[in-house]
Amino acid sequence: MAIKLTQVILGAGATRVSATSVPARQITIQNNSGAAIRVGDSTVSATSGILLSQGSPGGNAEFGSLVAYNVDLQDFWLFGAAASVIDVLWLT
């Protein structure tokens, strides 16, 4: 098992966490930006999705279990202020 970390820079609309398939055992999304963000699927928006508060430390969300590869980074989308930098940590 390995720990990987990347940062996702949000665009003007919904931003996909990964353009390619990245299977993971567990994913943690941490919002350390100055604005709240939302986490969801491709339909995430300003009014739908899991709301993560802003700040340092900001809100975070965790997905998956350590049993098997059951989540994929490409299935997650983020929405928030353009140019916000969001930390994504995952276990392989």
C-alpha cells in the first residue's frame, strides 16, 4: 500500500479530480482554500454536492475502505472558486 498526494486546481466549472482512471482503496479530499467547495459527480454545482468549508484546516471528506480498490479518482468532481487549490490524498 502506498500513499499518493496531488493538488487539483479548480476551473470555472466542475473540475474532474483525474482525467484518467486511478483506482484507490481510500480517497481524502481536503479543502485548504479560501472558499468553500463542493464534492460530487459530474453534476456537482454551487448548490449540489458535499459541502467542504474553507480555511486552514478546511473541511475534508473521505471515501472508500481499505479492503479493496473500490473508488476511482476519475469518478470525483469538485466545484468552487476558480484557481482554488484542493489537496487529494489516496491509498493505492
